Amino acid sequence: MWVTSGRLRPVDEAERLHCSHDIWNLLRPELVVWLRTRSPQSHFRIQFGQDISFEFTWDAKANGRSANMEVAVRFTSEDREAYAKRRMRQPLFEPLPPLSDDSHLAAITVRSLLLSALEKSRLAASSRYAGLPAPVRYRISGALAAWRELHGKVVVGSTTQPLGEVLSTEPLTQAIRFTASLTRQMLPNGTSGESVHALSGDAAQSAVWQIMELCNGLFYEPSAALHRLLHSAYIADDVPIGSLVLPCDTLCIVPEASSWERQDGNEAIVLAKRAGTLSCACWTRGLDLEGGLVMLSTLELPLADPSKTISQLLDEVLTDQRADTDGPLMSVGRSAPVHQHWRTTLDYALKMLLYLSVRDAHVIPNRAYSEAPRNFAGLGKRKRAERMAEIEQLYDRYVIGPALLDAEVMTSMTSNDLGREVRSHWRRPHFKMQPYGPDAALRKLVFIGPTIVRADRLGL
């Protein structure tokens, strides 16, 4: 037997074992067919890709043959006669132990699942799915299904917990770090095509969407009108963090699509409440800091003191040395642009949650994916496939806010007017604590929409 491996260069023993296992699974069926043939040819050759080839022959080795490996086996006449009698029913001796008893095969299986999950996660983040919301990309690419295969098969570090359990219970920052660390542990030298840093980054990005799936997270999408309104609104200094009520423990806010590519614009903001902490993760395609592009960042907001105002909490978290504003993918330091980005992001997300907490909030369920018709009687195979592909680009969410705002309000609230005081003007919408009850001793959260100040001077 002669083996040539060409450019195949495994980076470590684990990849070498994995490659050998995969090659044998491809090679063995071909060998069985050759050896079972009634009159097998004296020479058999098989090629895998451009680099790997195997050659077998009954004859002596030809002079001048070049190979990475040469294996010559000499049989006695008795061996040949015995093999000739049984080769049709037992062409190869292969006493394999059960998978559960073979640690090598079990490790290879888990490694294969991890590599498949990472490959599909990278595909989800590629330009192939540009323009689609992140949760849709990770579902269409098969990344979520691939990671699901791993959730019960690997234990995270010293926690002795399976990956799925860690993702379901730990704060976002910790869960993301665990997933990236697990990838570095299993692929310490990366692979032949990717560095360990790139692979752990792919794992980190996918972790949040795994969490959303495991925890049955809900998606909230502001209407175009509410999106504009939230940007112009503000939170008064007296609003405490305790007035913030999440509609569920894990949710994702998908901002209006036109803002995704804007400088500092977010493609998605994920929030998860875990043991007195509000975990936040955001995707940003336009935050360019010294040549680096921040794709995913995380931050934790402590909720231990419900009386602390939102303004105070943001100031403390964004100046606290313990605050993790770097994100798991790229260290960009705690620079002023990063702090400003997080302040803008949290301001937008918290205003969305406050809006959900006030009376008369517009909330419309949109079950576009779940309720899409999938019975296409009368359509051909190609048309059915096209329709199913279109359905896969949908997702279920809640649309928040009115479809339209008052036309006069929207035209009057220009960016130049927001910070300017005139005798008669539009007051910016805002959230505040409204006094009520006996002697106005109680407080409740209210949303004050855009209103005209000193309308009497307009001459109406």
C-alpha cells in the first residue's frame, strides 16, 4: 500500500486522529468492494480530493514510486489459501468496540459536531445572509441545529454542567465566555483553515442565539414610528431601575432595519435577566475603533438596588473598572467611543422596555413564521422549494408601537428642534415618575408623548 497526503498537514494529534478516522470511513467501503470482486484487479487506486491518494497492489512494489507512506505485508501460502476461502464474507478484519467504550471515537464524534457547528455559525455571519435579522441567519444556516447536537454531549470546564445547562442559567457574559473557552479547549491549535481566535469568536457570536432558543426568548421589534420616537425621547432623572419590567426573562430587540448600517447602529440587542442581573449583548457593524470592528459586546447591569435611578446605574456601570464593555471577540479597551455606544444602546433598549410597562402600549403579535402556510398543493417541486426558502426568512416577533404618529408631530420634531427652546415649541417625549394618590405621595411610571408648549402663542 502507498499513501500520498499532499498538502494535508494536521495541526495537532486530535486533528490527525480525526482526519484518519474520516479517511478510513471513506476508504473502507471502496476496499470492501474491491476485495469482494470475484476476480479483483491486481492494482487498486482511490483519490480523495487533490491531495490524498491510496494505492494497493497484489504485486511487488514498483521501483521509483513516491509516497508519504509505504506498507508491505508478506503472506505465506497458507495465509493466502485461508483468506481465499473467506474473503467473500469477511474481506476485512475489523473488530471495533462499541462507541461508548472507545474514548477516541467519542472524542472524534464530539469534535466533528463542534467543527460542523462552527462552520455553520461562520456561514450565518457571512454576506450570504446580509440583510436578514441575526436569529433568521443562524436558523437558516443550520447553526442552531448543529449546536443543539452538542448541548448534552460536552461539559463546560470545572462546572461539571453540560453546555446546554450553562447557556440556560448563566449570565450572558459568562455563558459566552464559557462557549468560547470550550472551543479553545477542544481546538487549542485551531484547524488547518482557521485560527483558534477566529473559531472561538464564531462560537461566542452563536452563544447568544443558542440562549435565545434554549430559553424560548421572544423577539420585539419597534414600528418605524416608535423607532423614531424612542430616539427623540428621554428618561427623566427620577426613574428608578425598579420600574423596569421585562415581559419575559430572555428577549431580543431588533431595531428598525434602516439603522443597522449606521455608525454605532445596532443590529440586535439581547437582554436576559439572571439572578439579580440584567445581561445585555449587542451586535454592531459600524463601531470602528482604530481599525477594529466590534461585532459582539456584552455588559451586565446589577439590579440589587431597585431604588437606584437608571441614570445613576448607567453612570456607575460605565465607569466601574469591573464593567465588561470589551466584549468577548475583540479587546477594544474602555474608550470613550465604546462607553458612548453602550450608553446609546442601553438608553434605546431601556426606553423600549419602559414603553412596554406604561398603559396603552401598542403590542401586536406577528407570527409570520409559525403561521405561514406550508401546504402548496398544485405547485411543482421547484416552486415549493422557493416558497419554503421564503418562509425560512421569516420569524415570529411582537411589533411594538403605533404604525403612524401624528403627521404634524413628526414633521415638527426635526433634529434641529430637539435641543432648541422657542416661545411655542414641541416638548420632547419622555418617561417620568408621575405623582398620584393621597397628597401625591405615590409615584407611577408614565410616558409623556410629544406635546406643544404654550400653544396659546401659536394664534390658533
